[in-house]
Amino acid sequence: MSRPSRQAGQSGETERPDAAERSGTAEHPGGNGEFDVIVVGARCAGATLGALLARRGLRVAVLDQATEIRSTLSSNILQADSLAFLNRLGVMERLRAAGATTMSHVDMRLEEFRCRAAFPQEAGDVGGAACIRREVLDPVLVDAARTSGADVRLGTRVVGMIRESGRVTGVRAVSGGVEARLRARLVVGADGRNSKVAEACGSRMYHVSSGERSYYWTYFEGADTGPRPTFVFHRWGDRHMLGGPADNGLYIVGVSPQRHERESFRADLDGSVRAHAMRCAPIAEALSGATRASRIYGIRRFFGYFREAAGAGWVLLGDAGHFKDPAGGRGIGDAFHQAERLADAVGDAIGSGVRLDRAVAEFGRWRDRTYAEYYGLAADLGVAGPIAGVVPRVVRGLHARGKVDGVLNLLSHRSSVLEVLTPARVLGATGGHLLGAPGQRRATLRELGRLAATEIRRRNAMRKPVFQSGPAPRPVQQDTPEPELSR
């Protein structure tokens, strides 16, 4: 079965079927329908995939139980690759008009090493990083899906899967109190960490790891961002902080207390966040004279995981299939990365059930290969206490040789961990430290041994998954109950 196709990120117009042809229910948009793909979840993963597939000429439904796309728990950080993708998608100018700005420089501290540098840029890049709140970003993506030809249905809750001969062939969905049966060649679960699609399809978790820290973030207005918009990323001792210009003149501040600080944060959340922020010099300087302009968001007692990615007639996308420690701020970027890859795979195979199942299975293998080392990197950044001393030593050496771009590209997943922390660099930095600090020899060698053992354990875990037994754990997230501040 052939369908009109075009490059996944292209933003120009393409010939699309009208609403009646797409859903078969023009008079009753909440009724039953036949689609090529049903996407459950209309956030940054689902809405993006819906736009990409619809631009290929596929009949796509994008469903979300929310009646209005509002803020959701997210760090809201996008790296250079994400901004380039949004530009290819054709929505970057719309986001700029909605108040989005980009950051050109980074102020990075890893333990006692600190540097300030311009973000590396590649052909097609439109900025080094950005902070775009989800209430600004997600509606633009939903509109992109809708104008691309997807049938976007908000206020629609999926209550079950339709199966035929062991294959998922659609969903049961409720809208306005009326249940409809929507059928499709493929159902995509893009419905987040508590994915109902994953649960209904029996997708098992593996490589589950508990987070060691909590994360809180909020926004200020009236911050002094200086002459160059700069992303602040400081990680030293037990401190982990970020800051930078956000959309519409706001300034994001993120802090990460450890477990022993949870009670003090509960007792005085605002005071604790401010006290942490003031320990970071560039953030403290930016906030001089600023006032808090939003509630304080937080996540605690979370865990990372991979889920089985696909089966007969279904596939998981974004956080539904994989979640890592938020320390790296890659949730949105990974959603875009996966959506682009999955759109290519599905678009090329939609005409055959056998080919489609093979395509989504290969997508799952690609996902695990691609994100395994970044999963470990995020956990290393989010570890309680200091990060491994060899990391800042390697980064210091790269900066001295004018090669810090490779480190910065880790944030946008354009460098791999093993391309930056090569065995030769790790051993060289360790040897230099042993010569310069002979009194720390035993501790340094123990640390190196722990790093090697951890890497071996992680690789084995991905090669031979140990599936979660018993009831699946649930992330406990905290969205603080204080009211939104008036602006």
C-alpha cells in the first residue's frame, strides 16, 4: 500500500485527505473511526509524532484525556538538537512569537573545575539551548499536528485496547461520556510514565533504578541575564543547580536536594529553594532584585526504567517506554529524537502488518542501544554526593586543549559518553592525579574500580534484561500545592 511521503521534518504543505476521509466520521468527530495510526497522548512525544506521520499522508488520530493542554511536570530544557528539530518541523518562528528565546553560552562547573563557553553549533542549528515552558511549547506542537492533518481529539480518555487474533487493532475511548471504538494498524503509547497503553499491552519494565535526589524548579521575573544569554549548569559536592533565561522574560532556577534535606524542603520550600540557589554565584547574581513568578515544581522518589518497546500492533514512545534521571534534562529532546525515528520506521512499513511489527521491534532495539549509555550518564550526574572525580579531571584536560565542545555535545546527545570519557583519557587523568596527589592513591584507585564495575554491570543489564517482578513501581511526583503566583 503506497502513500504520499515526504521528509519527516519538512514543514511545507502537502496534499492531505479531508476530515471525512481521515476519520470516516466527519459529522461525529467523537465517534468510531478507522486510522493508520492512533497516538495516545498529545504532548511533546505524541503531538510531534502525529504531525510527522500526518505529513507523510497517513491517517492519524492523536488522543489525550486533557481537555486543554496546560503545564505539566517537566524541566522544560531543550538542547541544540531539539531546537534544530523544531526548526525542521516548522514551528520555531511560532515559538519565538510566543515568547521563546534561546541561550548561546554555558557556564559549567563540575566540582572545582569551571568554564564559560559558547555552545557548539552545527549546520541547521538555531541556538545552543532554551527553556520553553510546556504550556508554551505543547500547544504549538498540538496545533502542528492538527494543521498537518492529524485528527486531534482532546478530552478523550482511552479505557482499553481492541485485540483481534492476539494483535492490538485499536482502542476503546471515552469522550463526553460516550465510548467509541477506534481502529488502527498501529497504536502508539505516548502517554507518559504512568502509561495506560503500556499497562494494557503488558509491557514489562527492566533496568529499573531508583533516583538518589529530588529536583525542584521555579521561575523568576526581573532577573539580570547579562549581555549573553547563558545556561548555568553547576554540579559540585552535594550541590546540583541550573539556571537560565526562559520564555517571556522569565528565568528558570532548578535545585536538587539530597534525601537528608527533604524534611527541610517540606518545612520551608520557598526558603530552601532560595538558599540553595544563592549558593551558586551566577544564579545569585542573576536573581538580585528578581521576584518569584510561579509555583515551585518538584519530583521526588522517582525511578528510571526501560519498558518493552513494542509488540503486535503497538509501540511505546517517550517517557512511556523509557525514563531516566532528570539530571541531564533530556526528556523533551529524547521524545523528539524518538518521534522522528519512529515516524520514518512506521511510514515506510505501514502497508504491511508483518513489516510494521518488524519496524517497531527494530525501533525498540535502536532505542535501547541509543539510550543505554545516556541512562548511565544521567544516573551518574544525579548520584547523591559528589560525582566521580575522574570526570572533572578529564573535562579540565579537554578544556585546556580546546576540545570542550565534545563535552557540551553530551548535553545534546551529539557526543557519546565513550567518545568523551575514552579509556585513554580516563587512565591519563587518573595517572596524572596519582602523581600530583600520592596521598589519595588508594581512594583514587578504588573510585576507578567502582566506575569500571558499574559500567560492566550496566552493560550486562542491557544485554540480559531482568524484568520487574510483582506490581510495577509508580513514580511519586510532587507538584507543590501552593497557588500560582499572580503576575
